[in-house]
Amino acid sequence: MNIQEMKEKKKEKGYTNEQIAELSGVPLGTVQKIFGGATTSPRYDTLKALGKIFLPMERERYYASVVKDASAAYTVKRQGEYTVEDYYALPDEQRAELIDGVLYDMASPETLHQMVGGYIYARFLEFISKNKGNCIPLIAPLDVQLDCDNKTIVEPDVMIVCDRDKLYKNRIYGAPDFILEVLSKSTRRRDMVIKLQKYANAGVKEYWMVDIEGRRVFVYIFDEENYPVIYGFDSKVPVYIWGGQCEIDFSEVYNYIRFLIES
């Protein structure tokens, strides 16, 4: 993929230079020079790293697979045309998300992923129980009909819902107040770009992305301009929707998973 093609993809997908730098590992200054036209002949390794983020990622590829409908016939639709009905017609063993009519394959989460999500969920539950709060913390797998339409169903790792009218037996109908995603190789691009935009537009108030590999937490408060705020794993991260009364100590999170990382 040449520079012009990448510029077109960047415009099409709405990527910022900061997002491209984060996803590719290329320094922000280099990204700015390339897409600003100051650098016309970047190194091959740089082009290769940049090109990867515009191509389907492993296990996050768009797939135009057959979807079994209610009549037991098989139909194939174009990406962007799938609906909630198609999503629920997938085989039980097929994990997927539906975003704006596009089906995304989902890999089974790894142990570290589940340990981090579970630990933070437990701290939220403890805080709510102690303070007799009305909010409900929830953990995947649980469907979220984010836009209250038939084109999007997502499955965040951890969420908090404070409006109980949004809770149904088999799904959440509407945007949670808080969402946390644990980044992995298979979902990194989706969580950092596609779902970031969806959550902001849907009315999610607070979005955390936990990067275990980089030992960072990206915090987005969507009604404030200066985001993300980036914390290290040596930090206590306040929960904005609760006015900072609840904090997650990521040094404790790391100590909880240290034996798997350092073994």
C-alpha cells in the first residue's frame, strides 16, 4: 500500500494522526510528516507498519459468511446490511459483534483479559454495595443494543448502567454510563477506533481502554475536551461518573496478574 492509498484510507476511516501512531507503533512526529507531505519517501519498515492498520486484522476481519435465518435457509448479505435478526441467527458457538450492519468475528478472551476485567468488575460491585448505589456493574458476555436500532449489538468487557430501565433479561437496551474494554491484539483496532466513535456518539459518558501490554489506561470523558487522559499501571484511576469517589488502583491490578506476565 503506497502513501496516497493510505491517505485515502485515513480520510475514509476518519483516523487521526494520534490514532495511527498508537495503532502502528510509528512515532507521532513521523506520522505527521508522512501524512502532512513533509516526508515523501519513508523507510520500508515504516510503510509496512502503517499499512498493517489499514488491512483487516487477525480475527477481526470483515467476513461475508453465511448466516442462517429463521427459515433454516442460508443467506449472504453484504457487510453493512446485517441486522440484529441475523446476529441472533448465528450459531451459538459463533462469537461476534454487529456494528452498523457489519459483523465482526470475536476470539475467545485470554486468561489475562478475563482476570483484569473480573478484578475491576469486582471493585465496582464492592463500591456500589458499600454505598448502596443504584447503578449496576456488568461483565461480558452480555449483549448491548447500543443505538436502540437493529444494526448494532456490542459486547463490552465491563460496563456500568445507572438507568435500570435499560436492563432486560437478555440484553442492555441503550448506552451504558461507563464502558471498559481490555485491549488485545485481535480487538485493538476495533476498540480504539470503531467502538470509541460508536460509544461517544451513543451517549456513553466514560470509556476506559486497558492496555495490559503497554501497562496503560486510556480514559475518555466524552463531555470534556481534553481526552484521553493516560494513566500508568502505577496510578489510581478515578471513576468520573461517581465523581472520583471510586478509584481503581492499577498497581493492585498488576500485582493480581503479575504471576502470569512475569512467569
